[in-house]
Amino acid sequence: MNIPEYVRVEFQIEFRSPNDAERVLKAIEPELKTSPSERSSVSISLNGNILNLIVHAEDSPSLRASVNSYLRWIILSCDVQNLKSDKIRQNLNSKRSGD
């Protein structure tokens, strides 16, 4: 029975635009410098509007913890962008109706 030395998972997350993907990448870049665990490593790259997330870990609990952390940070970044977009739209609509 071969036991792998590490476990690996790769995600490709598609965004509406390359700008959206780049904003998320910039938002989570600080997290790349301080990995949540010494038992895992993460690499992230950008290809147009696709964010590639690759996680290597020594074991499945470490893999799960890292994946959960990074996906949570990505979702949070998307939520913040959506709130910001909604706020801008509301401000524009209120200015238009006030004219």
C-alpha cells in the first residue's frame, strides 16, 4: 500500500471580470505571507478572470483547514466587493432621484 507523502487540491475560481479576480487576489495576498499552518503550503495565481488556488498539505486535516481558511477569505473578499458595489449603486440612484 502506497501512502502519499502529501495531499493536494486545486481550485479554479471564475470571476465576472479580471478586475474582480485581481481585487480578490490583492485582498488575500497578506494571508499568503503567513500560512495558517506549517503543515501546508498554498500558491495562488491569476489567469484572466480565473483565480487558481493550489494547496499542498502533509495530511488531510491540514489540507481541510487550509482550504477552509482560504475559501472563507475569498468569499469574504467577494462579499465586501458586492457590498461596495451595492453602496455605489445606491448612491448613484439616490443622486439621480434627487435631481
